[in-house]
Amino acid sequence: MHTACKTLFLVLLTGFVLFILAFGTPVLSMFTSAKVLAWAGCSSAGFDTPAIRCNHGGGGAVSERFGPLSYWFTTLLAPYLLVKHLWDVLLAWLVLTLVFGGLAAAGGNKPAPKKMPAWPDTRPET
């Protein structure tokens, strides 16, 4: 159980940091959010299309969250927009990371077994 919690903690922490870097870094967020919109079947806004258009119904929720991060003129506001539009995802991710980190830390406080010496001590006590 301890190793599973520790592994989940490290995976969640690494994913959390990478998510923040990918969508909170000003220039990088524009490209990563455009890629998320493309995966959801939405076309990102540009000079010729002022709005984000989604081909099927599932892209609406994705476009509301990642759409503002994909505009070139809001790229410097990426950290603010990340917190504004994805605060619930970040909070849930942080809570899960802290829970598994706490479980991993609590499971690792077992006392170490006493080691027996390899050879018995036959010296006389003085």
C-alpha cells in the first residue's frame, strides 16, 4: 500500500507540475491549448474566424475552458486565465496529490527492525 501511494503521489505531482507549465506559461499555453481544442474537434479562433467552432457537442465544455488560453492576444495572461477557468481542476488535482502524499508519508513511519550483529560479542565487560 505504501509503495502504491508513493507512486501515485509522484505521478500526480509530476502531472500537476507539467500541466501548470504547459498551460500556465505565456507562449507555450497558446500552442498547448490549441492542440487540446484540435483534439476535441474544435477549430481555434484566428483572424479569419473570430470564434471557436466545435464540430460536435462535446467540444463546448472544452472550448469554454481552453479557448481563452488559445488566443494570441491573451498569451501574457496565461497564468491568470489558467486559474480563472481551471481552478476546480487544479484544486481537485492538488487535493488528490496531498491525500496520496499524506498516505505515503504515514505508511512509511514503521520502526526499523533491530539488526542482529553478524558475530556475537564475546569480549568481557569491564
